[in-house]
Amino acid sequence: MRNIRSQRPRLSSNAMPRLQSSKVSWRSWDMSDWNKWAPTPFGSLVERLVNGGTPPTEVSRYWSGDIPWITGADFRENGLTEFRRYVSGEAVRETSTNVITERKLLIVTRTGVGKLAIAPCDVAISQDITGVYPSSEKVDTGFLYHRMKVGLEELKKLNQGTSINGIIRSDLISYEINLPPLPQQRRIAEILSTVDDAIEATEALIAKQQQIKLGLMHDLFTRGVWTAESIVRAREAGLTAAVSAKPGQLRPSRGTAPELYKESPLGWIPKDWEMKELGTMSEIVSGVTLNASSDSGVRIVPYLRVANVQDGYLDLSEVKTVCVSEAQFVKLQLRQGDVLMNEGGDFDKLGRGTVWNCEVEPCVHQNHVFRVRPKTEQLDSHYLAFWSQSHFGKKYFVLNSKQSTNLASINSTQLNKFPVFCPSFVEQKEIVRLLGSVVKKVGALTAETAKLQKQKQGLMQDLLTGRVSVS
């Protein structure tokens, strides 16, 4: 698959406006500027609109070319994903697909309605997409791209509650845009694209850190790290691999130092590790069952649902309450360090270990969320959470779950038997520290992305409405 770097106009680094405040590179609103913004139908700003299509998949010669072919599924928030399929020139000549040339606008008007991109190169389009050839004498493509992000959301609302699945061409053509003069259009596009570039760069760093985390998890859960105690034992045993070892370093791989490893049912692990069932190292409890009898309780408390327990974090944007008895409350109240694991849902939701840090006090959990309370000095809560998120954890839950179409579930028996690689408690803590440093970086980058997205929303409201004018 071909990687797509960007589909937006870019500035050189010395041309980028600094994004330090909402007053950089533009000036305050002026009625004389607003009067220059002319309400203009979308249709009068474009030279032509082009439909797409899908070449017959059974004709192999149509799918053996080098022309990228895209559908609505290939769009992401700020452009296109990687190209997945390619068609031939014959497909373009003989079928309903059409090629949209580089730098033209692509709008998803059917499946995945509301997405859009600027073509990074010549691309063939499916019937999901309308190709737009803007009139260069009237409108800047970059400005139109950003303005139609707002416009498509408004057009989508026109058909809510109807059987129409898409944007009607006549609605698109008649949609009015308040259009500033071309020089202002270009400057607005430059400013917004600069923020988009910053968001894209930050998201790329997040993806990189996520890959680093996956690789680090694999190494840490198969090799572990040296501790002062394990170094002493290895040196006393005459193992040369420990001669230059330092606490916190990864152990040498099995290929380099096979004498450090032993075989387990889940693969090779360091000799001083054990593999134990989760139930032997923790207390596992199911939560409150929501039914009519819950109304007879004496205490109303917040409770966690499957939707609250994400992969490695909690989503507490909506926390509901339940009425429980005093006995239920005492049994199910969450404590600092409890690990929350989902009973079921989509395959990607199964298991999901997340540590509770008393974000809501007091709080209990629903029966579809297991509470795992590790025994002190045997199993670190964060180590267990990372282990459940690892390849080993996800594979166990998928293979041992009860499955139906797109859904899966586990029971307490299976969770009690969940196998865990167990280094010493000190080594568990060091593994958590190393993985936690990557998670912290991801968190900081995610917060930066949210900050940039909020800033972009403010800029769009200011610049695309004429509330403030670019200088």
C-alpha cells in the first residue's frame, strides 16, 4: 500500500504563522471586511462535478493497474488513509469510475457522508465520492476544503430522519458560502492548514509511541529486566550473561543467552519467572446486576459499565448511578489499585485491564465488569493491566471466550484461570515504570492534539465566518 503524507496545502516552515494565541496573523473584525464577503452558491464556484463508480471485481484486468482507486472507507478526518486498491487505464475507459486529478476536491456524498480531502495525486473514485473541480478564478481549493468541512455537516442535517442516505446533488450545488476575496481565502487556508499539519504531526508521534509500546511490551514480557537480586543470583551461578548486567536493563535475548530461559506453556520465559493463574494471586468479583430489585437498595452510588472501561484508560464522560443495599456497597466498593476487566462486548473490548485510581468516590461496578484485587506483594496492579493489554492477554481472552457474531464474553472461571507471567515484585515494578514512561508520553501528546483541535475549532469559527479578518 502506498503511504499518503498529506492532502492539504502546506507552507514552508518560515511561512507558517506561530500558533501562540488567537490574535496571531489576523486582525479584529471590521464591518467593511464583512461587506466584501459575497454569499455564493457552491455550484457557481466549481467548473464541474464528477461521479465515480466501481469496476466489476470479476474482471481481473481492471484491477491490475497503478491508478489508486478509493471509496468512502479510505477517508480519515483530515484526508485519505493509505491507498488499498488500484485500477487500470482500461477500467477508467470502460467502466463508470473516473479519475480526479491532483489537488482537486474529493467529497464523500454517499457511504461515510461528510468526509472530504484534497487529492494528493490523480485518483480514481467510487460511487461514494463526488470529484469537485473548483474554479481557480473564484475560489481557493484550500479555503473550499476547510469551508466545506462545516458545510457538509450542515448538508447532512437536511436529510436526518428521512430515508435518504447521502447528500443530494441539488442541495450541494445550491449550498451558499460567504466568500471573501481570493487573497483572504488563501491566507485563511494557510492558517488552518498549518494547524492541521501540527495535528497530523502530533498524531504521527502518538502512532510512533504506540508502536514503541507494543515492541517494548513484547520484549518486557518475554525477556524482562535485570534487577539487583537477579544479577547476584546469575553471577553466583556463573552465568556470563550477567557479568556486565545492570539493574533496569533488558535481559539478553534467548538467542544470545539461552541459559537464562526456560520453556513455559506460553513460550520461553526467564528461568526465575513463574507462570501462575490470576485467581491464585487476586480476589475476583463480579459486580451489581441491574434489575428491578435494585430499586430496593438503600444507597445510590455511581457505577462503572463496560463503556467506561477502555483499553488502558477510563472514559468517565458518562457515569450512571445505581441503588444498592449496604451489603452490596461494602462488597463492591472499588478501592485504589483494583483492576477493572470487562466480561464481554466487541472482540477488542474483551478483558481490558484498567487500574482504578479512585477517580469517582464512592463507586461500584456492574456485573459485566470484573473487579480484580491483586494480593499485596504478589502482583502489581499496573503490571496486571499491562499484561492483559499484551498480545498474550488478548490472545487468551479471544481463544477462551464464548463467541457470537462480532461479540465475545468470558466468565469468572476463565478469568480465574488467566495465565500470568510472574517476575519478582521488584521486576514487575520496573516493567511498569518502563511502560509507564511511554504511556505518559502518549498522554501528553494526546492532550496536545486535543488542544490543537480546540484551537482549530476556534480559528474556523473566527476565520470562516469573517468574525476576524486575516491581514
